[in-house]
Amino acid sequence: MTPMMHLLLLPLLLSIAGGKDLEEKKGPFQNTELDVPEGTPVPYPMYQFQVTHAGVNNFRLNGEGKDDIRISKDGWLFLEKPLDWSREDHYILAVEALADDEVVDGPVYVTINVLDVNNNAPYFNQSDYTALVRENNPAGVPFTRVFALDRDDPQTPNAQLSYSLVSQIPNKQNILLFQIDPNTGEISTTEAGEKMLKAREGIHYGRGEDQSIDALKTKFNDYCPVQNVPYEDNPFFTCVERAELRRRNVDPLEDPDYTLSVRVQDLGGALDTALSGNARVRIVVQQNLWVNPGPITIREHLKETYPMDIAKVQSNDPSAIYKLVQKERELKFPFQITEDGRILLTEELDREDKDMYILVVFAVDNDDKQVDPPMEIQVLVEDVNDNTPVCAKEESVFEVQEDEPVGSLIGQLLAHDDDQEGTLNSQLTFTILSQNPPTEPTAFAIDGDSGRIQALRSLQRKDHQVYNLNVRVNDPVFSTECKVVVKVIDVNNEMPLFEKNDYGSHTLAEDTAVGHTVLTIRATDADDPDSGSSLIEFHITAGDDDEVFAVETDGKGVGYLVVAKPLDFESSPTFKLQIDARNPEPLMKGLEYGSESTAFVSLSLTDVDEVPEFSLDIHDVTVPENTTKGSVLLTVEAKDPEGKEIRFKLEGDTRGWLEINEATGEIKTKDKLDRETVETFKVTVTAFEKEHPEMSAERVVTVWLLDVNDNIPKLMETQAFICVKKPEPVIIKAQDTDSAPFSQPFTFAFAHGKKSPNWDLKSIDGTSARLTLKKIPSEDKTVILNINIKDNAGMGVTQAFEVRVCNCTELGYCYITPENRDLSLGMGPTIGILAGVLGFCVLVFVVVIKRVNKGGKRATEEEERNAMM
């Protein structure tokens, strides 16, 4: 439809639109901003300018989108073509009011914002994904990822993507073994998948073991010896052979173990109107031979021939090299590992020395790179009853006041057994063997399990002041005797008395060291000396809620008031301490402690200028390596105890990646981060007083970088050759400096995505593929193969791999026949040779001329001599 037809239709559209809607679209001739959804049908009236200037009979547009937007003579701005947000999200137009082609008002500016409409379905970056997963892959740990895009506005829900798992094939038990993160598209195993995923059965090979068909025949014969039947005719062997070859050369696209149908939806997948896209993920389950054999239990003092086998590990890489270390890094480590993964114990173990070892097994390749994650194996040392009970003290002394009632607690006898706690080997039984002096009946009883001693009658000092008990302590095998002394002491009828009740006021500097003695206090007690009734303990009972101070004493009436915690003038500038003197033995009935057993002391702190204090002792931050420049990593908080203004500085950033706001402590990125350069690094942040920079404090900030998929797999070698007479497959290897799940396993495929009639390309493992020549060419030639290599997340590019197919020498290198050799020297050498020849000719010519001249001169001289004669 032409612009003229749109102008003719405009009055009809305006009449159909109605009065109220049109009135809302009218306005004065001034700068205006309009919102218009993309795809709005045309012609569409957007806005009419109301011009007050007399004589205006036309308008003119200039600026962006003037071919998509028109204006009528009466000031209606309307769409000429539907708008497309993906092409342009806004337009700015200048509008001028005209009177007979002369500008009489304006320009005014109209900003038209194109509103995104959800008219683009999300789509995956590839329709088929392949992935490898090991048996027992931990639930929730991603092993691959799908990725989708949406052309709608990323700032709106129209491009908010949500991933979901539609189906899993096979799923005979109706149990999902896989799950997908709705936000990231990462695929992992479920808890059921961690337990139930099983790889295809295969033959296990050890380090350096031959994996050829001949070796397979040998293994088959070990288990299924068959005489006089060729292997080729043995259906059992051919079945095993096919299964083994299929397992080794499995192609996830053609022969997956599981196929997942995954869906991506926009609008966060929350609405029925959400648009969607689909993809398939084809998964092959690989054997996981790297299985932890622990925990391993070994009885202590086991009488065996050492070294002895206690476990075996097997890497998923048959050529792996095993290393064994102790996690605790202690001096004694009686374990070894053999070349084939057998773990050996080299000597007897003693549980009382160490009850558990943690062994860490590494499987590495010839370049010392890990081929399996480190494995921690627990070795538990089982206890045997080889220890005798031991008394906690050579002689246990208890005191009891006379006239205590029957059943009063005398004390608890303590003993221990070094055998394993909580077992019969360490379960102790207590029995009183003798009492001296003896009484009838006996004066004491002991609890057989706990060792608690109680009085069986009221004791009197006039009868006996001291009792000696022999107590047997035994476990099921061994026993020992412990000595117990029970002293009957006088009733506690005297209270501790302070030498003075007010110790006055004292001043302390805020930076007084912890442990400093503030003052000495004294008290006395008139009860029997060297008894619990006369022993004096000091307690701070008021004025020190934070326990900044403490009283140290030997119990003989002298106490030392000391600083127990750092002082802080800003939080507590003064203290008034109440100190009570008390006996460990209870006072006689009817007697209570009075004011004579209490003293007071007042303390005042003086302020000291202190360094700034950080709010946290440890500052760790973890960020993705693709964090944009200028992003805030964290804000370090510190303050000055005296409230002084502080500043921050950052040191130790040798790569210049970070900067700090000196006033706020805000740390930002000022350059691109790169995890492949360094995975973690540390910087030092210093907070200092602005007026006194020497008053400073430091904290170390540790930055951990998370990997993102910013590297593609790259060929380690880009050239190879194949001998025609003995064509061996070429092994193509790639590497990716990213870490999981953005690196291996890689997928290898020809760039055109189809099979080649001349070449076959099969993945071997996660980092290499086998390139096989299927059809021998009639002559030597060099072929450029375009191979697409993608990482585990589907990221990769097509790379050129050059293969020369040729006749080879006996040493195995390409042979070039003489007639095929290029004997031409090229332009440079040819010019050099011609220049040399010409130079030589000139030199000969000069020599000849000189000789001719000399000969002529001599002839002339001879003629002159003859004439004179």
C-alpha cells in the first residue's frame, strides 16, 4: 500500500477509532515521547500535534525512521510500516510546522520507543548435544550444559528463559535419572541417577596392558576355555568382541544410552503463552572404575606378613600412574601403593597412637596431570583390649565436713583407659577393696560405674580425722588399684574477711596489656588451715559484665586483680568492681556471708589513639572471571575507635586488575580478570587515619575466580601423514584451558556434519579422536579436513587439519621421487648467479685490458731504443 493510499485511509481510521481514544492522542506542539508496540498494524495513528500558530497547513519530518513514519497535513503522526524492536528499539524525529513550505514553528522532537512484543521463540545453539557421564556421578554436579538464545528484549520477561526436562528415553521404571537447572541449563544426575546409572559391560585392563583383539582372546580363554574351536567361529567370543568394540567406539549421536528431550521457554516458563524451543541431549554412560574402597577397617597389632594388601583402586585410564599421600602429613605413614593400584600396609598399627588414617590416592598421566579426581580413603584402626586402667591421680584427696548427713557426696574417683571409648575394652568398674581405719559397718560406698564415693554414716572428727581407701578399677581384662584419702574437717563456721572493703580508685591506660596486675587484695579465714573451710576464692560479682577483669589466687588469702581482655575506652571508660571472698565448703547452717567478705575497687581508663578497626578479620570474595570492568567486588568496612576520618589503599595487585575507593573502601575491577592466568590471588587493604597515616591496620583480601566458557578446544597438532602401504589411523588431540564443565569431554565432527566417503572420525576419549582413511587415493596428495571441535558446553569452532597421504620410506616418512622434486632455484637465486657470472666477466675483461696496455708500452719503448742506435 502506497503512502498516498495510507493518507486517504487515515480519515476513515480516525473515524473508526472514536472520540475518546483520539482525544488522548492529541497534544500541543512540543517535545513528545511515545510508546508503540512492535508489529502494530499500519497505518496506525500515534499522535496529533495541536498547533496554535495561524496559517499552518503542513508538517515536515526529519531524522531516524522517517521512511517508516509519516505525518499528515493536519498533524497526525502515523506508522507507515510495522516497527521491529530487533531492528531498532527507538526513533528520534524532528517535526516542523509549515505554512506554504515555510517553517513557522519547531522543530520539536518526537521520541518513539518501540516496545518489544514476545514474537521470537527461544532457540538452542544446537539441536543435538552429546555428553559423557560416569557411573556414580554425584547428584547435582553438572556434567554438561545446554544453551539457548532469544531475540527479544533481554531486559524484559520476553527473553527470560527457563529450561526443563521433557522426557528421558529409556525410562522403563518411570524414574528420572537426570535433571536440568531451570536457570543455567546445566544437566546433572538426580540422587536416583547417582545410584542407578550403569555403563555397558566391558573388559577391564590394567596399566600398560595390551588392549588388542589378541589380548581379548587371551582374557576370554582365561574365563571360557574352549578347545579346537576357532575364535571366529565361537559365537560367545564374537558376541563379547562386538560388545567390546562397540563400547570402545561408541558414538553418542548414533548409539546413546539415554536421550533427553529438553525444552526452553521464554516468559520464565510461567505462562501458557510462553514460546518454546527444543533440543535433544544424547548421553553415553561410561564405566567408573574409580570407586572408593573405604572405609577400610584393620585391627591393631595384627600379626601378619608385611607388607600386606588391604585394598585396590583402579583408574578409568588404564595407563594411569598411582600416587599415595597422607592427608594429615604426619611423619609416620605405613602405607604404599603399587603400579597396579594395590594399597599395602607396611607394619602393625596401634590405635592408641592413631585411630584413623586418611589416604589420598592420585591417578595421573605421564605428564603428572590428574586423570581422575583425588580419592580420599579412610583407614579405621580397630581396637583390641591392650591397655590397663590408669588412676587420674596417684592419690585422690577429698574433704568432708563432720556431721554431714548419710549419703553425702565425698567425691568422684577419676580413672581412664586408653582403649577405644564407648567399647567394652574401656568400660571401667570401681570396687572398694579396703578401708583404714576399718569401721563396722564400713563408712563409704562407691558407685561401680561412675566412681562416685558417698558416706554411709555421719562422720565425726573425734572418731577419725582421716580415712584411707584402696579402690580397684578394672576393665574386662585388666585392673589397677587407686588410693583415696578422705579428710573429715571442722565445720565451716568462720567467714573470709577482707583487710579493707574499699581499695579506692585506680587509672589504667586503654592499651594496658592483657595479664597486667592492677592491684593485690587480701583476706583471712580463721577456720582450720589447709582445709576447704579456710580456702579462699575471689569472685567479681558486679561491675564487669564483659569479664574484662579477673582475680587470680592460690587460695591462701592473696588475690591479684588482672586485665583479662583488651580494654576499650570508647565502650567502657569506667568500672566499679564488686569482689566477694568465698570458701569452697558451705558455711555452717544459720551462718551467711556479710559485708566483711566483700570489697570494692573503682577503675578509670584513659583514652589512647588506636589504629582503625576492620569489621571482619577475613575477607574472601568469589567472582566469575568475566566480571565486567568497573564492577564492585566488595566493600571493605573499617572505622576508627576515636571516630577520626580514615582512608583506604590497596597493595599487592601485581596485575593491575583492581582499584579501591580511598574514601569508601569499595573495591572494583579496573581490567579484565582471567582465571587461566591465576585462579586465586591476594591483595592487602590498608585502613589509615587521614591526618596520621602511620596509624594503620591491614587485612588480606582473597579473590577466587570462577571459570566461564571463554576458551575453545584447540588442536594440539594441525598436520599429520598417512603411509599408503600401511595406513594407520591418526590420533587427533585437542586441549581447552577452561575447567569443568566448560572443557572436556570434547566432540569431534566433520564441519559439514555428514559422514565422509573417504574418512572416518571417531571419538576415543574426552580429548582425542581417531581419524581413519577409508579409501586409498590413486596418487600422493595433501588433504585439508575441516574438523569441528566443541567443548562440553557446546562451544567450539571449525579448525583445519592437514593430512598428507603418501608412499613412505622404510623409516616411516613420506618419500618424494626425484622427478617430482622441484629443481628450479627461484627468482632470487637465479639473479644471484647471473650477477656473479657478470662480475667475473668484468674482472677478466679488466685484467686483459691492463695486460694489453702493458705489452703495447713495452713495444714502443723498444722501437725508440732501436731508433737511437
